[in-house]
Amino acid sequence: MKFGLFISCSILVHFVLFASVFDIYFTSPLVQGVTSFVVGNKVSRVAKRLVLFVADGLRAESFFSKSSENLVPFLKGVMKNNGTWGISHTHIPTESRPGHVALIAGFYEDVSAVMKGWKENPVEFDSVFNQSRETWSWGSPDILPMFAKGSSGSHVHTHCYHSDTESFSDKDSSKLDTWVFNRFHEFLSNARKNESLARKLDQDQIIFFLHLLGIDSNGHAHKPRSMRYLDNIKLVDAGISKVVEDLNEFYDNDGKTAYVFTADHGMTDWGSHGAGDPSETLTPLVVWGAGVNSPKPMVDAASKKDDEDFLRLWKSELLNGHDVEQADVAALMSAILRLPYPVNSVGNLPTEYLSDAEEDKIELLRLNALQIAEQFAVKLQHVKGHSSQSFFVPFSKLSSSDIAWRDREIRNLLQKGSHLDAIQKCKELIQLSLEGLRYYHTYDRTFLYFAVLCSFTSWIAVTVILGMKQISVIQSQSLKLRPTVAPTIFGFDYLSFVFACLLFAVAALLALLKSPWTYYIYCLLPIPIWRWICDERYIVRAVFNALRSDPHIVRKLLKYLLAGLVGIWLLIGSFFYRRFLSPGLLALSVLPHLSSKRDIMSDADQVWMLLCWAVAIFPNLPTVGRHPNMGLVLFGGVLGTVMCLFIAFKSKTSSSITVVQCILPTFSSLLVALTSYWSSNTGTVPLIVHIASWTILLSSWVFPVVSSTKFYDRLYSIYVWQLSVSIILSLSYDALFCVFLCASMHAWIHVEYELMGDSEKRKNLAELDFHRENVSLDLDWEMREPNFSDIRRSFMLVFLIVNAFFGVGNIASINSFDVRVVLPFATVFNPFIMGALLAYKVLLPYLMVTCSFCGIALSTRMPLKTLCCMVMVISDVMAMHFVFMIVQRGVLNRAMTSVHQGANQMVQLQMKGLSITITTLHRWNNLYSSYHLKYSKHLFMDLPFANFNMPIWACAHHGASYTNLIAAFCCPA
């Protein structure tokens, strides 16, 4: 297999393997074709209308704490005198779109929406709004249109402010909530004058939805403990009080209005959300009005569901609260208005909130159970219809016939007056239906696991064999072992015949199972790969022969394999706990010296060791962004300038242009400090700051390309410009991290160059040129044979790339970032620009590592094909490990246990999913840079910085897509 063909096939194979993760884990849980159950006339209707208030970003702590009595006097009065309350438990990802879908549609995150950044659902869904007679809504353009789009008809009316109003640099974003309240009051005033509108408002089963985004925006910009955040809560409480007063006046106090107040998600102390911290997942719920229970005194505090001390501190000591899951709110609103439950709702009706008679509550709960059981029955028929009867394995605990039998049993118990037993049977049916839904949703998972495992192992074997073929001795020995005439069957090569039969058999089996077309790709992909492996079996025999003839190589290889496995496990652990990177960096600090077998460390070894120790400090620090520090940013800018001047002086590249470029890191840090000052004190960022920031960002891709291709000149230009952009996108010690990372990469180049023998050093580093012809046309500079040092370099590259990603935080979560990072570039909310900038911030350290390694490859004349194979094997082993560690829970239930002190399993899912992306993409960056380095003939592609253009662009593209998925992570401890 030619290396170019290997690259193309590798891209294809890894694209298929990455796509398989979405078929295994990220398929939509929504069941299509489900019918709804209409509430009969025997259940009396109390409420004619319902008002839903969603305070976006309001966390339970801020609402329930004892210090909040003065913030929400109206709602606290409701809790004490008029309604029922509790805590609503949200699910990961704690973002606005999934939160509102759970509240209004009754199902948790549709993981397939990850491809649309959680901003839009790729599958149409039913909602409480859709089941209502009329719904009027006011609020954010990012939320309201989603529910209008999914409605059947034109009865969902939306009124949104312009998206430019959502600015994170505003001094006070409470104006967003003021806009909503003012428009609602204007709406009622117009209804008094408009008879047609008044008639619509007099109907039953209507909903008013007020989406209040100001609290969330102020929390992002000023943090939840700020006065602006707390004042916004007070404004919302006063606004709700006025809405209730106006509706009572409009409807002449008819007592037919129900009210629901809650939040879509909470917020951490540092102003972010997306993960599973209690401050993000616990939100307030207050329900009052028509059809709602009145407050009850506390009977037994010890019987409370919540056992956390901080929860009990929030709650009133005199009242009973009833905690719910977020999707239960949709079922509650449907029950209050006697609407059919949304067809995809998995919420469990909290009957404690209803004031209806016991028989009516049980009837509503029975319909709730039947709605979920209907989803199970439809899903069962769908899976059964796409499976062979001979191979189909049904869910043992529940069947379609069992549903009808259980429904009759519930009705009989209701007729006998056995209310408690009827309620218990309803809950059993709900629980079994949800378990059955999970079973059929993951029905093909084991089958796909096996197919993916075969593909992974086969491609790792291909990569290893191709790497072995680069050793000339192995290649020559394999040619001697290969027979001149291959055996045949019926005139065909017997291997081709056997694998063709296997291909046909697998395809026939998939057709018998009625599998989707993607399953054919996953299952048939390993067959031609293993066919090629079998054809190269003589390479494997030659390797074993070589190992048998030299026990010393065997022992050395085993040592490297053992060390490599330990290192890979350390890398895998670092995806969960950043601190794992520190001992790895300490080991790397002495690894080059130990491999050199020198008694005394050189100056370069000592500098490399000290810089590794410095970089090892950062994974032990709190996640960057939680506590912005402009002093550290300014210090990082000054230190970056000093480092650039030192590199320029030592490499003798000093010139007037060099000195001017050295000022850029300091200038960038000043931009960040000025942005922080202006946004905090004036609520705006001057246009000149945006212009300067974008100019530096765009210039960072222009000036290095047009700079000299001399070794030091090119690397210096890359360091200066990319470091400057990194500092603009910094808020704290991440500016220092980039400086030390740059310095350590530059030291690594010198360490690797010194490890070469004197006979291998054909030129000094200053004499090297990245212009490709200077390398490929000079016969003295052809690539050397692979050696064991290349294994060390390959592992160091992978480790340093992972450290670049996780050194200052968990890149797998938007929770790890502060929105103020992008303020020098944009202040108006734009998920695409902000997501792209956050992705670029993540990729910048990666760019520094890979550009430096390009210099190492050039200076050490590394066998690039073997290097790429080794990096790919390490990455594939990690990726395969992560694929089978993914745990998906929370799509249909809340069974998200913590992994270790606050990191939950959905955090794992998204960290592993991102790790697959990282380990797949970073090797392509290295692969393309190395490949072009050897073969390219065009001047532009000869520039090393240009080598990273396409791969980095691809990484940024994928990274921006995952910045919101990414959407739910907490940082490793």
C-alpha cells in the first residue's frame, strides 16, 4: 500500500469509526408515530389558562437561601400562603435549549441535537404549547421560534426582541426582562380594545409563556453573586407580581388562572453552566393558582428526599417542598389544563401539586403512564419490524399485551377505591416503560460494538505493519519469504475467494436482519482491511524472525511497550483528572536525558527540565476562567515579550521587524485588560478594541507565511503571532501557560538536536531551511532508518498535545470557559462566532506544539512515515479505549451517578467523545505537515506554517461544532 493511499484510507476509516459513535450513542430517543391520549370529560377542569415564567439561569441557591427573602417577597409569599413549591432537577447538558425542551416538551436532551449545537432539534417534537388551544410567548429569539416551528398550525404566537439585544458586555441585562413584561402588559391593553383577541383570551386551555433571559445574561457577565444578578431577580419577582395583578384585573378575579415559575438551568459561581454541578442542575419550582394545592406544614423533616445539608439550608423550615425532575413540569402543566400529554413526554406527573380529587389525580396519572407505555409499544414494533423473527430478543419485563392488562388492573383498583395501590401500579407501568424504551433504544449496541472493535483492531494492525515495512531489513526479508506463485481456488486467489465469501455472508446476514445502510458500512469495513493484513503476513513473519534472532531487541522492545502502556493509561486518566498530566510532565523532563545515557545534563537538558516543571504546575491549578485575573494576563504578555526577545537574541534573528513583533504579546495583554475594564464599568467595548483584536487574529495567518523560511525566523514568527492571539483569548494564568508552553517547545527542539550523534548533524539549526526543495533534493538529507528514539518522540508528541488541550482546563465543556474570553472580538451574542473563537483558543496550544515538532522532524531527519504510524497507533489505542468507556445515561432517566467527586457520567460521555475527535484530528495535522515537508513542490506549501493551514482549519471547524455539546462538562478535579 502506497503511503498516499494509506492516508486517504485512514481518513475514510476514521471518519466511519467516528460516525459509528453517533449511531451507537447519539441517536434521537424520540419515538415517531405515537398517538396522544385525550383527557375525558369525567375529569373536571378547574384552570382555563396557565402562565409559565422561566427565569433563565436562576439557580436554586439564589432563590431559596435565607438571604433571598428581600429579593423575592412576592414568590416567597406565594410559597407560604398560596401554592406548592419544590426543586426541579435538571439534566445534563444544563443549557437553555435542552432545559426548555424538558420543561415544555417533557423529554430530556435529544443527543442527536449535538450536531446543531443544542440550538435546534433535528427531529420535530410535540410540546405542551402544541397541545394547547392558543399560546402566546415573549422572550429570546433563541428559544421561542423552536416551539413555534414544531407546532401543528399557527396557534403558537411568538414575540421576540432582536438578537443584537443579547449583549454580554451590557452593564445591566435586566432590560431584556423589562422588555418582556412591558410587551405583556401592552398585549393585555390591546386585548381590551380588540374583540377578536379578547374572545381568544376567553377560551380555555390557553398558555402565556414569559421567557426571562436577563438573569442568565447578568450571571454570565457579572457572576451570580453580583448585585446586578440579585437585582435582576428582584426585578423578575416584581414583574411577576404585576403580571398576576393585571391578569386578575383582566379576568375579573375568576380564579381560573394557574401559574408556574421555574428555571431552565442554574449557574456556577463563576458564571457558567452546561455541566452537572448542583448549582447548575438545581432550579426553583413554584406553582400556584387554579387547580394547585395549597402549602402544607412540615410533618417529618427526616423523610425529605434530599439529604444534602445545603438543600435543607435553602428550604423553609415550616413548609413541605416536593422535588421533581425537570420533565415532570411538562406533565404537570398538561394535567392542570387537562391537555393531552406531549407524545414524547417521559415526565412523571407530580400529583402532590394538584388540588383535584383523588380519583381525578389517579386518572391523570393513568393517562400519563399510558402515554409513556404507548411510546414503548411503538418503539417495540419499530425494532421488531427491522429485525428477523429468528434473532429478535424482546424486553422480558413488559410487552404490548401487558400494557392493556396493567391498564385494566389500574381501572379496577380505582373502581374499588384502592387509591394507593392504583398509584403504585401507575408508577410501576411508567418505570417499566422507561426501562423498555432504553432497552430498545440500545438494542443494536452490542452488535455495533463488535463491528467497531473489529475495525479498530484491524486498522491498528494495518498501521503497525505499514510502520514495519519502513524498516529496510524487514522489507527485504519479507520479499524472500513471499512465494512466487500464490495458491488458487477455482482459478481465484484463495484469500480473495475466502474473503469474498465472508463479505457475501455478512451482507446476507445484514439483509436478513433488515439493518440500516450504515450498518453495512460498519460491518463490511473490516473485511477488506483484514484481507490486506493477510496479504502482508510475510511482514509479520519477518518481524518475528528478526525478534527471535536478537533477544536484546526483544527486551528493549518489551520495555518500550510496557512504558508506552503506562503512558497511555496516564494519558487516558488525564482526560478525567488534569493532575495526571503533572507526573507525566515530570517524567518527560528527564526522559530525553535518560535515553541519551549521558552522565551530565547539558544546558538544553536543564532548561527543558525546568520548563517541564513549570508547565506541570498548571494542571494542578483551578480551571481557568472561574476567577479572571488581569494581573496575570499582563504579566503573561510581558513575559511573552521577554521570551520572544530572548529567542531572537539566541538565534541571532534580531532586526527592527523582530523587535516590533516582540511588543505584540504585551500589546495583546493590554487589549484584554482594557476590555475587562470597559466592559465592567461602561458595559461596552470600544470598536477600536474589536478592530485591533481581529487584525491581530487575521495577521497571525499572514505574517508567518510571508516571513523567511529560515528555521529560526519561521518558528519565531509563528511563536510571536500565535502567542499574541492566545493572550487576547486569555483571562488568567492561561496567558502564562502559553508562554511556558512556547518556551518548552523551543527547548525541546534543541534537546532533540543535541541527542543526535555528531555524524548525524549535517547542518546547524541556524542553517536549516523549511523550503522543501532544500531538503528533498539534497541526497545527504534523505530520511534515516527508524530507531527506538522515534518511539519516544512519538509518545512525547501525543502527550504534549494532550497537555496543550487540558493544561488549563477541560476543553470538553463550555463550563470550563468564561464568555468574557471573546469580548475583545464580539460582545453581541452569536453562538457561531463565539463557538469558533473558543475552539480556536483550544487549538492554539496545539498549533504551537505541532509547529515545533515540524522543526524537530526537520532537524533530526526523522522517518516521517514510521512516525505517523506510531502516533496513529497510540491515538487509536486511546480512541478505542474511550469508545467502550462511553456511558450514556440521562436521555430517558436521571440515573447519572458521579464518577468521582462531582464528575458525572454524562461528563464522561462528552469527554470521551471529544477525546476521539482530538486523537483522530491531531495526528492528521502532524501527518499532513510531515508528508508535505517531504514531497511538496509548491512554494506556498513549502512553508511549514502553511502545512498546518488545512488540518487546523479542519480542527477548528469540528471544534466549533462541539463547543456547545461540549456543553456539559465540569472540570476534572
